[in-house]
Amino acid sequence: MEDLLKKFGLEAKIEKINPKDLKFDLRARWKCKFGCNYYGRPSCPPNVPDFKECVKFVRSYKDAILFRFKSKDVKRIQEFMLEAERSVKLPFALSTFPTSCMLCEDCKGCSKARPTLSALCIDVTSLEPKDDFITILFLQ
């Protein structure tokens, strides 16, 4: 992943995590609904599974990589996450985005959009420090 980070001109701390250790909170989803201009986009609530399904989905993974980006270049981070997802060559790998997808103007039929941690009801506040852009690549 280090070479891929360099290719995109990004710096990030990388940690292997067990997705079963992530904390979930329905309030993360409510923050999307009340306070985010992107609410309603294809990869955002209400167009994502309900709370129980999100917990079940995330906990179905055994391994994941957590990225803590210092950069605030959201589009570049999203492009990196898609490339990281492809590079691991695992059939069920799925990346998350630090904010709603910003890769296309028109979301119709786009295959690039990925959910945010909040859309998956993951409590981002439990993943210190709070000043980083945090994303997760779920592996298998």
C-alpha cells in the first residue's frame, strides 16, 4: 500500500484491524440525515442497508485495513481507495470513502461510489484521532 500511497501523493497511517472490533452507533446515520448535504445520494442513506444489515455486513469480514489520511484532498483519497480495493484482488474487498462520493457529477449508473463509515453506522468518533480523514478497506 505504501507504493500506491506514493503514486497518489498521499500520506497515511495504515493499521490492520479486525472489523468485529469496530463500534457501531445509529447516531452516525442520523448525522448523515440531519447535517449532510449529500444525504440521498446513491452511496448515502437512505440508499444503504439498515443498521442491523450494516452491522452484519461489516462483521462478516475477518480482515480490514484502516487508513488515517492527513490530506484533505477528498477526491484523491477516494481515487486511491478505489485503486487500493482493486489492487488487493479479493472478490469481496470493499473500500469506504471519508465523505460522500465526489468522483462524478452524475451518480446515475456509476460503479465508483462507496459508502462512508457513517453510512455503514460505524462510530468514527471511536477511531482517534479526530483530525484525520479515516477510511477502511474491508478485505475478506
